[in-house]
Amino acid sequence: MNRRKGWRKHAYHAVLWLVALIFFSPVLWIILGAFKTTNGILAVPPEFIFTPTFENFIDLTQRDNTLRYFGNSIIMSGAAVFIAIAVSFLAAYAFSRYQPPGTDFIMFLLLSIRMVPAVAVVIPVSLMYAALGWKDTYFGMIMFYAMFSIPFSVWILKGFIDGVSQRFDETALVNGGSRLHVITRVILPQVGPGLVASFIFNLIFVWNEFLFSLILGGRDTTTIPVAFSTDLYSDGGVDWTFVASMSTAYMIVPILAILFFQRYLLVGMTFGTVRGEV
């Protein structure tokens, strides 16, 4: 019996590794391509053994505005997500503790807004930004991404705060603590995994967003996804070395964020839905 269980366990792990490798293989292939020449990338049959080169990354850094594209993506993603998390945490606390009339319906609306296709709102948002003079400005882009990140953040953070017993609030208030003290010193430390989960999910959304960056942005606020579309072709064809090296560099920020916060991220994905009050 033990041998049969051991065999099943090993088979299960082997299947998991196989599935993971299948899904990871395109990523691995583009990373390998970043260290190949153009001929090596287009070679038939594919080259699995080759002499790596760093010329693609050197050429990438020497291209006009490449570092500015990365800077724009980092600045706008970081600022928008931090603003969204701060606003969402306060809103989620209010919904959780004060329970205004229609809270459930409001939460439904917030989540529904996040599900609206981007193309459905791109024209009115573009017209509004043109009227306000916010096109191709850091302020306008950051505010837009923060606005789009807030609904999902409020929804997930409310579930976390609901899981924290109101007895903590009452105890702190009875002992002379202010409401601000309750929020920052009592509740905030207990919903850390939720903040991390919201941060990661929103960072990935903003980091990869293309449509609104193309429509609302411009030369001064160009991000990496838009740079892919504008710098994709060279000498009459697709510049595959640029695609491979830019893609590899582009993946570094989200990968590092997920690796750094992964132990909090798993808790954050389940905390607000499977556990009760603490």
C-alpha cells in the first residue's frame, strides 16, 4: 500500500513538472533567444547548443529612449499601484466597519467596473483626457491606472478586513486609541498579505497595459508595451533580437516582485475567502 501511494505521489509530481515545463517553454525560448544572433533565432532546425552573446542587451541599452521607456513603466506602475492601495485600504475599511446601505450592491458594481472591456470606455476616456489636457502627462496616466486598480483592490481588501474581528477595533478605542490608530496600528498589520496580493495583481495589470498607454500616452510617457509596437520592425522585417532581449528585460520586474512576495501572495489569494474572523 505504501509503495502504491509513493508511486502515485511521484507520478503526480512528474505530471505537475511536465505541465509546468510545457507552459514555461515559450518563456524559456524567448530568454534563450535574447542570447542568440538573428541567424541563431531563425535557424531551422532550432539551435539548442550555441555560444551566448550579450550584444543584444548592449544594443538594447544603446537604442534611443529605451531606458526612458523602462523608467516610465516603473514610475507609472509603482505610483499608480501605491495610490490605489492607499485609497482602496481606507475605502475597504469603511465598507467593512460602517456597512453603508447597499454595500453588497456597491461591491458588485466595483467588481463589474473592473470587468468592463477596455475598448468600451477608451473613446469617452480619451475625450475627457483631451478636454482636461491630461494626455501624455505623468499625472494623467498615473491617475488613470490608479482609478482602474482601485475597484479590484477595494473588493479584495474588504474580504481581508472582514476577516479581522471588530473586537480589535473596540479594544483599541476603549483604551484611548483614535480611529487612525486603529486603522494603521491594529488593522493594517493584520491584512498585510492582502495588501501584497493587491499590489502584485495591480502591478501586473499596469505593467502590461497597452491600449490606454497608446491612446492616452505620448512621446513623454511611452511605456514598454507601446515601445514594442513602435520599435518592432527594423530593416524591413521583425527585429527578433530586439523582441527577445526586450521581452527578457521586461519580465525582470514582475518576476522579482513575485519571487520576493511569493509567500505572502499565496496567503493573500486565499485569506479573504476561506478563513473567518481572527
